[in-house]
Amino acid sequence: MKWSISIIALLLLSSCGNNQEQNAQGKWIKGTGQKKLETIENQFRGFDMAMVETGYRYQELYWAGQDENWEYANYQIEKIRKAIERGLERRPKRVKSAEHFLTVTLTEMQKALEKRDTVVFNNNFQMLTNSCISCHAMEKAPHFTVKKPLYRQSPIRKQ
């Protein structure tokens, strides 16, 4: 009896000290916890994916304003803000360039939406566009020229 209790105690103690990081295997993410984290970070990429989303939402914002769909336009502003803020988490060196856009430009755009006036919207949308161009220039990417959309790509319409 003492012999079996000693063996069980020895097995329990030896398993307690085994805290080595194990390789976790998923459907596509493989490796240690650190390796998996690096893989996920690479999938999020840098600021470019934030700009892809921002570009899409910029177009949606424009057409929402033309349709006088103010709620949808406000939704797009919030999503633009969130996309840029999340991109800045990944690329904090870009914070200074984006600061004016986040604190002034988007806030002014939201105020314009409250007026529910297409002329006011279009004037502020042009200021938003200019702010995009300015930010790209500050980031040494002046070749990323932004212009208002010519063609609607989304099926979203005000009813």
C-alpha cells in the first residue's frame, strides 16, 4: 500500500513541474503560443488593411450623404474612426498624422450630418477628402490621391 501511494505521489509531483509551452495545433495556426500570436499579428497586417476598410467606408459615407441617409452616414463615420484607431494600435508611428483627422475632421463631419443638409454634407465631405490627402502627404505617400467616388459600388440605398 505504501509502495503504491509513493508511486502515485511521485507521478503527481513529476507532472506538476512540466510547465513547458506545448505546441498547439489548430486548423491552420501551428506552433507555440508565441508563434501562433505572431501568425495572427501577420494576418492583421499593418496600416494598409485599415486604409482598405477606410476607403470602402469613405465611399459608403459619400453615397449615404447623397441619399440623405444620415443614420447610415453616421454609422460609416464611426466605422472609419474605429478602423483608423485599430490601425494605429498596430502602427503607432502614424498617430501624429492621423490625430487631426480623428479629433477634428471626423467630429466636424458628424456635426455636418446633424444638419441633415446635402450642401453642408458635400462641403464637409470635401474637407474630409482634403484631410485624407494631407495625411497621406505627411506619411510620404502623396501618390495616394483621394477623390470623391464617381460610381456607387454598394447595394445599400435609403428606402
